[in-house]
Amino acid sequence: MLDEQLHSILTLLQNNPMLALLLAVIVAVLCYFRPKAMFRLALFGLFIVLVFYFITQLAGMVSTGSQQKDRMIYKSKDVIGE
């Protein structure tokens, strides 16, 4: 999901170099004139990425556990002969 979004953004910026240059200039100007606010924004973005990472890891563990449980139920039914 995140890989697809990142790929589409990179494709957009590669196909539109003027847009990429404009965004780079805007970010550079904001970092120069508002470094404290940009640092807070970068920390907030890092926090959001970490939360998303942990949520996806937790979801992966839950789905793996439920898949193993389903397999064990079917193995038990095969052993019993149902």
C-alpha cells in the first residue's frame, strides 16, 4: 500500500520536473525561514510513519496467527476423522 503510493508520487515527480523543482524550492525556503516548524513537521511525519509501521506489523502478526489457527483446526479434524 505504502509502496504503491510512494511509487506513484515518484513517477509523478519524474514526469513533471518543474513540479519537483517547485516543491524542492518551497521546502528549502520553508526550512530556511521556519526551521523550528519544519523540524517539528519532520518529527511528526516520522511519528506517523512509525505508528503506521507498528500497525502493519501488528496486523501481519494477527493474520498469521489466525491462519495458523485455521490450519490447526483442519489438521485436528483430519486426525479425528471428521
